[in-house]
Amino acid sequence: MVLDNDFKQAQRRVDELITLLDHYSHEYYVLDRPTIPDSEYDKLYQELLKLEEMYPTLVQQDSPSQRVGGTLLPGFEKVEHDLPMLSLDNAFDLDGLRAFDKRVRQLVDGEVEYECELKIDGLAVSLKYENGKLIRAVTRGDGRVGENVTGNVRSIKAVPLKLKRAVTIEARGEIYMPKSSFIQLNEEREEQGEAVFANPRNAAAGTLRNLNPQVTASRNLSVFLYSIVQYGDLNVETQSDALNSLDKLGLRTNPERTVFQSIEEVWTYIEEYQNKRTSLPYEIDGIVIKVNKFDNQEQAGYTVKAPRWAIAYKFPAEEAKTTVNEIEWSV
Ligand code: NAD
């Protein structure tokens, strides 16, 4: 077979991008010590997606586009998720959101509603409650298998050990470090001559995936739950019902959520929070837009890596984050 030059060039670039992205993912997910800003990672990832779209035969099984990012740390028990913990597709502008909206409307019947939530910059965790008692907490890991971090999660005060009702459910959400705790932690580390954390996300990940539960207990992590995957006796038909049910059970959800009928209204919400972002007491890196009705979600379905019924709008890179290479990194 004779391959034309464009194809050969694309093939070389795809290989190059996969090697680069794997390297940065290792630093980010395993070492909790990224060396480039997320926006740069996202740019390389989007370049890969574009080439894979142009040349579908170049999609490799182990491409970052075909799997959820994380790698598992040794030292933690590995736990297989009953249902995979997926990632989210990204949009970076209004055109990207309009394209998402168009795809969704082609896939589902009837009127579409979107539930908008803040995209908390932490790490995903699954919490299992049996008869109202916390029995297991697991990180997202590679999406299929995660790390058992129950001991550490039990020390987070915002995570109830017992729910208000004796239900058996699995809830998922984001563990994060509030900005004030992050600043205090870095001040202490600086005083002690230890390397500072790059951002609250890395601090939260390094703290939660620490083999010494006393370290986790001594740092102030918190949680926002944003989904239920095993419902027990809860009767819910929409994402907003699900979050209200979590509230009633005593699980912490983020209150800054709203349901909209159109993507143009979603954009107004995005602009509002882009402005409010710095005044929030926790880091957000975007807005997650989810089809609200569960029957519509089912109609839209999933790709290998993400639901087709949701998208994460990523805020443009913050200036402060460009200091990334000046920081001495730490786990
Ligand atoms: P993602 O961060 O784009 O989105 C998925 C995640 O969003 C979910 O797993 C969940 O943890 C989180 N989330 C927060 N709030 C949520 C809400 N309300 N509802 C649902 N989910 C919510 O995808 P990812 O797979 O976790 O990570 C990929 C991103 O990580 C990249 O886009 C990049 O920015 C960053 N990354 C950076 C580097 C680097 O070197 N800087 C390397 C690898 C990855």
C-alpha cells in the first residue's frame, strides 16, 4: 500500500502526541506533579482528536482518546467499579457548545433541558453506603478500577459516615481542597522548607492518595457529590432530582446549579460564573452541562470514554496558572 505524505505525517504526529500526553498524564495522575498547565495539555489532546477524526485508521487502542486518564498507585487495594467512572468531553467556546446541543437534539426525543453545575477542580470519588452506612470509598483510577481510599475518606468531615436514611446507594462526586486550606498548607510547607503544591487539585489528590490516613485527617479536604449510580429506593427522574435527593440524605452537593431550556441560556450561566470564579472559596475549572432528564440521557448514551449527554466547558487558562514551571512540585 502506498501511503501519501499527509497520512505519514499525521501518523508520526499521532505517535508523538500519544507519547507526550502519556508522559504528562503520568506526571498529573500518578505523581500529582504536572509540569505543564492544563490548557497546554488540552491543546495537545484536541490536536490528537482532530487528527484521529481526519484519519480514523490512526486511532490506537491505547490512545488517550480511548481511555480514562488515571493510573493506579501501588499501596492501595484495587477495586473494580460496578459501573465505569467515565471522563467528560470538553468544549472551549460557544460554537463547541452549540455543536454539543445539536448532537444531543439529534439523539433524544422531545424537549431538552440542561442542568448546569460548577466543575469542581479536585478528584473524582465513589462513595458506597449500605443501609445508610459508608462502607467504601474508591477513586476513579483508570475508570474501570480505582484505589480503595476508604480509610482516608472517613477522616473527611464533610463526608457523612451515616446517612439520614438507611438506604443502599452509590454516590459520586469530587473531593477538593478549599482555597483557604491550600494557602495555609503551602505556607506551613514553605516554613518547614518543604516543596509547595502547585494548585488545590494536586494538593487534594496528593492528600487523598496518601498512605498515611493521619496526613489526610490533618489537611482540610471537602466534597461535593454530583451523581448517583446506584439508587436504592430513591425515585428520581432527573439530574436535579438526584442532587436534591443527595441533599436530603445529608450528602453535600454544590448549591450553584440551575436548569435551562436552551444552550444560549447555558452560555449566560457560564459567563456569570467565569466572572464569579475567583470569589468562590474553592477552585473551579469550568462548567459541566448535563442533559437533565434520565430517559433523555439513556437515549443519548455513551462513548468509550464519556457520556454523550454531558459536556465540560473549560474556562480559558488563568494567568496565575502559567507560573506552573516556576513552582517546585510536591506530592
Ligand atoms: P475532565 O477534568 O475534563 O472532566 C471529568 C471530571 O470532571 C470528572 O471525572 C470529575 O472528576 C470532574 N467533575 C468536577 N465537577 C463535576 C461535576 N459537577 N459533574 C461531573 N463531573 C465533575 O477530565 P479528566 O479525565 O478528569 O482529566 C482530563 C483533564 O485533566 C484534562 O482536560 C487536563 O486539563 C487535565 N490534565 C492535565 C495534565 C497536565 O499535565 N497538566 C495531564 C493530564 C490531564
